[in-house]
Amino acid sequence: MKRAITFALLGSCGFAVPALAQQSDATDGLGSVSSENSFGRDRNIGVLERRRPDYTPEPIQLGVLELMPRMAIGAGYDDNLYAQENDRIGDAYLRIRPRVSLVRPSPTLKLSLDGELDLLRYADRASENATQYSVNAGALYTISKSDTLNLTLRNGRYSQERVSPDSPTQASRPVRFTLSGGTATYTHVFNRLRVRGVVDVENRNYSNSVTPLGDPIDQDFRDHTTYTGTAVGEYALSPSIALFVAGSLNKRDYRERIGPVAARDSKGFELAGGASFELGRKARGALRLGYFQQDYRPVEFEDVSGLLVRGELAYFLTPLVTITGTVDRGIKETGVNGATGYLATNMTLRADYELLRNLIISAGGELEKRDFNNIDRRDDRWTWRGSASYLVSKRMALRFDVQRRTQSSWGATAGREFTDNRVSVGLTFSGL
């Protein structure tokens, strides 16, 4: 628990980019490089995972409840606020993020509730201001030594970044959307075998925007509900290696539409197999390979299928340096008109260096390749990040972030090309 709090604190005071909601993946935990996994691979601890008791916030005890208040305050500058190739406009911003977490620890029924308000205010461009929030609740029921049931609910309101390919270039303000959903996970462990069933439901509702002249920009075509069911089986051959298979079915139900563009309803599946492993004391990781297919109901939309890849590797160069790489390939939903989705290939590489016990230096890069379905467009998005996190005390942390993002696009319906640089500083207070 304390390790999780420390990890959250190291990342909570970064203000380089506004928070974005992410589509849940029922197989996210498969072969995680985290040391907190079902096979007890903790001979090495990553820099960001390491316990730091002298700098870990202590929750406030309220009887059987644990309360953790947190306030993050940051300021930064974005030199290309509207993500344009020419006529770049920059602006400074202030970001305030109060957060409260409430936990009822229990060996049989652990309950949790947390809420966060995210206020983003720009110095000159008030149209870019955003008020975001998220509320999450969870219940972990330990039925027996072998069986657990984990339930989570989530709800939030978010603003889409201007640098997102899904953001309309002619919009006078960022697109807002709400997200709500829930997940139920049942896990059974029998000796070396662990089986897991996951059901997830998520709804996204997008608000229309307007042009500078006041003309409406329809975003209702993006409203949809996604239903996903997943089954996972993992078998430990030894403490150092485990094999797994996973299969999932999904249904993406879009709002019924009247007009030239049909609703992008679809059904799909994923099948994959792989292994998670620990290579001595130097590396820990996983690799998953498989096949995905998404079939669209409207006949004018092309179905999509291909090779599914997901892998991650943590390399412990020294006890003070952790290098982490990931790769992920699959189909994603999009807000680009005419496209039914895109084939996304993401590759990341990050290094974390514990310069001092309470000073963490991080640097990394990411390449995201998007190959859009049903239209002729391909995007390459590079992101470079650097940060320094300084833990002053149990209650205070400082952070500095710098980020550079570029986008290149090709095809008959190519998107924008731009370069965006951001720098920010932040201060986080935790506890009382």
C-alpha cells in the first residue's frame, strides 16, 4: 500500500499535460513488470516502486478508515497551444488538482473511494480553460484463500487536448466528454494455475463544439458504449516464468444517427498467448502475441484485423537505474470523421535514475504510429519527456517537467503537422 502511495506521489505533481481518460484494458495486468505480481517476483525493485518510508505520506486515521488528502499546484508554459504548423500561439497556465482518497482496509472486504478536481486556467486564452473531475470507487472481496472478486466504478468529465488527432482543428474550444463505467474481475488460484474472468462496460459521451463564427461542430457521432468480456489463464512453470492465454470479446455500440455517416457499431475479438518472466536479477518482463479482428456493421466501413503485440521489459542496470521499454499494437477508436478506427503501434523507452534517495531523474521517448481505417491517412507522433521529482518530506514534493511532441501525417486526407513544447513546475502537499 505504501509503495503505491509513493509511486502516485512521484507522478502526481507533473503538469506537463492535462489528464486524459484512458480506455480500460482487461488484460492490463498480464505479465506486468511491477514487482507486485501474483508470482512474487520481487528480487529487484524498480526505482519508482521502491519504498521510501521517510518520504511516504501517512494517511489520516478516522476510526477504521484511512483518509489521504492531496493538493497539487503547478504552473507551466505551452508554446503551441493550438497545435498548428504555422502561426504558433503560446500561453502560460496554472493547474490546481485537489484530491481525496478514502480507504477501508480489511483482509476480507477492502473498500475505496477517491475523487479529484482538475482546474486548468490559462493566462490569456480563456477558451482553453478546463474544469475536469474524476470519481472512482472500488471493492475487493476476498472470498477465500483462492478466490477474489474485485469491483470498480468510475465517472469523470474531461477535455480533449488540442494536440490529439481526434481534436477538430476548427473548434473554438476543446471538446469535452464524460466517461462512466464499471469493471468486475473474478480470480481463482489453484496451485500454479490462476484463472481470471473480467467484464467491463464503459460509456463515452462527447459534447458538441463550435467554430469561431458560432457554427456547431457535431461530436455526437463519437458517443458510444463498449462492452468487453475477457478470460485469462496463467500457469507458472517456475517462480521465474509463467505462460498465459487470453481471449476477449467486445461490442462497440454507437448512438443511432440520421444522416450521411452511419453509426460505427462493431463487434470484435482478441486471442493471444504469451509469457511473463524474470531473467535473474537483471530483468523482468512479458511478451504477448495474438490476433485481433473488428467487424463493422455498416457495409461501407472496412473491417480490420491483424497481429496483436504487447510487451514490456524492465532492465535493472544498477540498483539506482531502471530502464523500461514497452510495445503495444492493436485497434483503437477515433474521432476523425470518416475513419472507423486506427491501427495503433506504440513504443516507449524510459530511464529512471535515483540520484538521491529523494531525488528521481527520468527521461524517455515514445513513438505512436496511427494507420487509420477507411481513410487514407497515417500519423507518426513522437513525444520526448524529461522530469525531476524531489521528495522534500512526507507531506511535500516538488517536480519539474519538460516535454516535446511532434506529429507528421501522410495520405490523401492527411492531418496536421506540428511541434509542441511544454515546460512545467509543480508542488504537491499530501496529508495534514
